Amino acid sequence: MKNQAKSQLATGAVAHLPTSDDLKNSIVRHLHGTLGTDINKASRQAWWSATCAAVNEYVFDGLRNTQRTHYEQNTRAVHYFSLEYLMGRLFSNNLHNLGAYDAAKQALAELGLNIADLEDQEEDMALGNGGLGRLAACFIDSMATLNYPAIGYGIHYEHGLFKQEFSDGRQIERPDSWREYGNPWEICRPESVQEISVYGYVETTYDLQGKMKKVWHPGRIIKGIPWDIPVVGYQGSSVNVLRLWESRASGFFNWDVFNSGGYIDASRENVEAETISKVLYPNDETDAGKELRLIQQYFFCSCSLKDIIRRYKRTYGDDWSQFGAQVAIQLNDTHPAIAIPELMRILVDRAEMGWDEAWNICQHVFAYTNHTLLPEALEKWSVRLFEKVLPRHLEIIYEINRRFLVEQVDVLWPGDNEKKRKLSIIEEGHEHMVRMGHLSVVGSFRVNGVAQIHSDLVKSDLFPEMVALWPDKFTNVTNGVTPRRWLKACNPRLSKLLDETVGVDWPRDLKQLKKLAAYADDAQIQDAFMAIKHQNKADLAQTVKELTGVSIDPHAMFDIQIKRLHEYKRQHLNLLHILALYRRILQNPDYDMVPRVFLFGAKAAPGYKLAKEIIYAINKVAEKINSDKRVKNRLKVVFMPNYRVTLAEKMIPAADVSEQISTAGKEASGTGNMKLALNGAITVGTLDGANIEIAEEVGADNISIFGLTVDEVKALHAKGYHSWDYYYADPEIKAILDWLETDYFTPGKPGELGAIKRSLLEGGDPYLVLADFRSYVDAHQKVDGWYRDKAGWAKKAILNTASVGKFTSDRSIEDYVERVWKLEACPVTAKP
Ligand code: NBY
């Protein structure tokens, strides 16, 4: 008998993990019975769908067992509210988490198929912009793995983040239609439909006892249809749910129009209702402040709250006394903050509860995570817009604010109008605005930042008075990433080496990696580790060739910056360094440097002009450098198109150097920094966000830190920063900026790359690029020296992987459980 690939032991919700024969039979069965085709003529797409269906037999089994257990145990649960989930592909992730990847690989091989080819059939599920959305995806993976009863709530966007193409070096956005050919991982649950209201007006009425009652007469009713995506915990522990709402016209309101011959008007209303979940806003960090966006936020919050309440009532009926004990809601930034007045509305207007009792419930339910200090990214909605879209919620916010100012602010600071002005949920400018951050802090029992320094700054710079009012409300939870996706699945070679050296428990106990430190000086392990890195680089080189046509040499140092394009993340600082190296090579043909390939991946928000100019400049400089014979392969520059989770999974395992170079105080945490260090890249970074904690873990010898600290940044701004001084004082800076303005990189078109220079000089260089330039170049010089010593570099790389066990999202989730949610794990056992 042939050797069947064994799957790992079933430990949780999934009763029987598949063998390769099980999967093979099931795949063929689905090819016939679900896809209606045959092994002789099935397309790759059909094979992929059939394989997903086969995997789903086990996933759904786990889902049923988990849901039954949660219902029977009646446990407290956390509800993660997020406008974004950047899931990426689910095929290999689900197989790995089921412990069935090898079995599937063998089954497919026996059917004459290569599993990697099938993986490439899947579109990324890109329902998010960047770090915030990916964090939500890592968190739901960890919550399932750790057996916490948890549901993720969000929007089922028809179009996720745009696809990026380059045309003559400039970013072009194309729509992303991830579900065009269906999505095998989701289940539509029409039986759990919800209806929500928007627009209209509020009527004040009085009952027979003379008691005032507010009645909202909505202008529009919209249906929310839930799609459930199973979230498979590692080794089949729990299978939780991500529930995403799709908007539909309610039908209800349109009949009159329809019957009176208004067919076109009626279908226009349909289109408008369906627009709500049509497309993800591509704004990273800055909020658009658009009506549709506010409706999106309200739509998913209202649907989700009603869903939670429906489930609660199944057990408790009209007894609300246990709601606060049973339900925790985590707000992923302020985007879902409208859930706070919505719950108040449901309790006060619908359940006819007194204000104090209702407010008390809210304050046991909501917790808020802040992801940014950038002033332009702190959400505000105009009172005018609120009044139009959510008139009743505006009244409730006014009342929350009135009580807050009278009962809290005026008690601590009697008669201090300046304090009231600063703390008011309503900002009084020439246009009155609702401050969603203030609302979130006032309405939550806990507020956290996403790295220690960021949480400290949230307290000291963003909400100092709120801290004076409620010191215990504020805490920190440093971000983390799931090692299942970001090491086990994306870097199988390194995973195997780790299994052999530190044992197989590291994917769910990442601190086990510490054992690897004992081998940091072991020549054999060093060779193995660097051979793996080299193979990963060779794989990436192939991808680069296919996607861009550029040839890169895996023997060169791979220096990678992957993240959204933003001035504060300073991709242009990286560019200035590249230009400095290029200029040195041209000035000195024998300039001695370790050959380097600089790789970028980044999307710019479509309306962010300067960000797009930076992409263009990098592409133009890349073209010139890559075709300049004088460089003799010491330098290559590649901007990878359409950066997304799937591309990250190919780039991260191949990185030697990780660029984490934000202006200190601006990057809340970062999570790419963690993924890169975990895969053995050495960080060149500022003392910002989680870089600080990474430096603490890996030690000063294994990271290259540069630049101003948060305090120095503040001091420099206070004293007055003049970027021109650096331009005149540093001839290299001057030469590079002037060079960018010539037509050297854009023949015949001088000034095409002038935007960067202008922003750094006339624009005042708000992110201190020129102030940090010299120390950045020095930090890279140091890295260049390190790389020349092969054994020394291997040791540093190994120590990076060995030292970053702290940054698993499992640890983040345990921190949330302890500091915020107070949940009990609920292990699931499969029914025999
Ligand atoms: O959240 C990121 C932070 O920049 C990063 O430092 C942190 O590690 C990560 C997870 O905590 N923030 C982020 O990704 N923000 C967004 O994607 C985003 C998206 C939309 C809007 C604002 C921010 N919006 O207002 O539309």
C-alpha cells in the first residue's frame, strides 16, 4: 500500500482530520457532484473549487461543533467590530490550520495537480487598506486558535482595495472584483437578515402620562444580508465566524413608487441601497468625511448590534441585566464608534430603558483601540451631515455630551470653559463637528494604543484630560501577527528547520523560538538558515522577473520596504539614500558597496498627490539605475506592482533588510516590522512604534537604529525646524535634491520629479526627512559592513527570528483578554 500523507492529530472542533485518500475521494466527488464536470475536462478553476469544497467538509464540521458548544456553554463573547479585514487567500491558510496541507498536497499530486498552481487560482480577499485591516485578520485567527468565543463583524464589500498597475511609472487604479467567480469560503445566511434605517426626522411625542418620547421616522430602510466566513483555528481548535454584511434595498419602501409606474425610480433606490457595501474606501490614515462612508459605518454597526441582541434574547428574553456580562464589543479604531449611540438608541427608544441604566450597559460593553495620532486621521463628522443621515443619533450624542460635560468635566474642573471646549464631543468651529475619538473614549470602559510608546502618547498628547478623569481606562496592547500565516505557511523551508531545531510547538507558542538562540553561532545552522534565505530570494527573483521584467541577483542584499505609501512612512527617505549610493557610484566607478536590491511594495490612496509622485519618482529612478551599465549590478531598484497580502507572503521570507523608517511618534505600531524580523530580516529603523519593542527583544547588536527620538522630534519642532539649513549644510543632500529636478531621470522633461524637493524645502519637510537623512545613511553603512561578515550576518538573522516570539498575535489576544475583555477560553470538542 502506498504511503498516505498523514494529517496531524485532531485536537478540537474538527472530529476527523482528512487523510490524502479522504481528500482525493472528496475532491473527485465534488468535481462531479458540485461542479458538474469531470476529471478529464475540469479546468484549474474547477479543481480549485472542488478542493475548497472538500476542505469545507471539515471546516463546516468544526464550525457546527464550535457554535453548538458556545450555545450550550452560554459563554461571554467578544465581538470585533472592524470596517476592514485584509484576509488575503484562505486556501493554504485553512489547510495549514486544519493540519491537512501535506495530505492535500499529496492528494492533488496523485490527481496530477500541483498544489501551488491551485493556490494561484484564488483572488486575495482584500477588504482592507493596510495594517489595521490585516491586524483584524490576524486577531480573528488567534481568537479561534486560543478557543475564545469571538465573532468578527464587518462589511461584505463587492470591491476590495483597488488593484494597482503602473503606466509609465505612474499608479493606475483598477477595480478589484474578488468574487467575480464566486467565493467558496463564504455562506450566505438570508435567515439572519437585518433591517436598518437612515435619514428622516425625529418627532417628539408625549404619552398619556405626559412622558416625552422621541420617535425617529426614517427616510430609508435598507436590508443587511450576512455572509459567514469560517475562521479556522490552528490544528482545528475552534472554528469561529467572520460575519460580513451586504446591503440590499428593503423592497418594502419601493412598492408604492413601483406601482405608480416609477419603475426607474424604484430601481434607482435599489442601486443606492446596494451602493453601501459596493466598495471599500481606499483611504489609509485620512478620512474622506463622505456621506456614504458614514452610512457604511452605521449600516454594519446597526446590523451587527441587532444580530448580537437577537442572539442574547434567545437566552435572556427581555431581561437586559446580563447583557454587559455577556457581550464585549471591541471597536477597531473610531470607524465603528457610531455603535455607541446606536446601542443607546436601541435601549432607550426601543427597549424603553432609563438613560442611566442604558448608559451603564454601554460602559460595560465597548472598548476602543486607537491606531493613529495623526491629526488629519482623527475622524470627525459634520453635525450637518449627522443631522441629515442619523438625526436621532445626533440627539443622543448631544445628550451623552451634555451629561459628560456636566457630570464629569465640570466636577473635576468647575467653571473651566477651556477644558469643556477641549473635551466636548462636539467641536465648535465655523462648522460644528462630532469628534468620534472623544465619543469612543467617553463611551468605552477601556482604551488602548497598539504599541507601548503609542499608548503612552495617546495618554500624554491625545487625551491627557480624559486620563485625568479616568486614569484606569487607558492601557496598552502591543500588536502582533499570526505565525501560522506569516511563518509556517509563507516560509515552509524555515518552518521545517524550526521544527527540527526547536520542536513543532512554535506555531502556537512562539516563545519556543528562543531555543534557536542557542544555535546562533552554530556553523551548520547558520549555513542552513542562510541557504533557506537564499532559496527564498531566488524564488522572489523569479517573481520579480515575471512581474516587472527586471533581473535581480539573489546573492545581492535584499532591502525591502513594504507598507502603504505615506509621507510619514518616508519611502522618499529610502529613495534619497538610493540616490546617494547611485551618485557615489557615478562619482567613483570603484565605489565599494555590498550589491543591493531595493524592493518596494506600496499602494497610494488615489487622491494622495504627493504619495503618487513618490511612486512615480521611485519608478523613474529605478528605470535609470537598472539600465545603467556603470552601476555594474551594485544597485537594483524594483517597485513591485499591486502589493497585497499574497505578495507580502513572497517578499517577507526573502528579505535581508527591513525598512521601518517612519518619523518617530508617527507610526502607531507597525506589524510588517514584526513579520520581517520573524523571517530573519535585520531592521533599519527609527525608535518608533513597535520598533522600540523589537529593539528591546533582539538587542542593539541585531538592529540598526537611527534618527531622532520622539522627544528630539518634539524639541526640534519646538525650536523651529528649517529644512533649508540641511540643504545648504550638506552637499550630498543638495546635490541629490537638485538632481531630482533635472531631466536626468525623465529625459526631455525637467522638473517632472520636482514635487519631492518642493515638499522637503518650500513645504517645510513636515516629517523631518532631511533631519534624519545623515543618520539614516550611516545606519545603512553599518548594515553594509555587517553583511560582509557572512557568519556575523547569519548570527544576527537567526537571533532576530529567535527573539521576536513576543510579537505573535496570540500574545496580543491574551493581553486583550486579561486587560480588556475578561473572557474565558471555551475549548471545543467534536461530537463523535
Ligand atoms: O494600524 C495602522 C497604523 O498605521 C500602524 O502603525 C498599525 O500597526 C496598524 C495596526 O494597529 N493604521 C491603519 O492601517 N489605518 C488604516 O488602514 C486606515 C484605513 C482607513 C481610514 C483610516 C485608517 N479611514 O479613515 O478611512
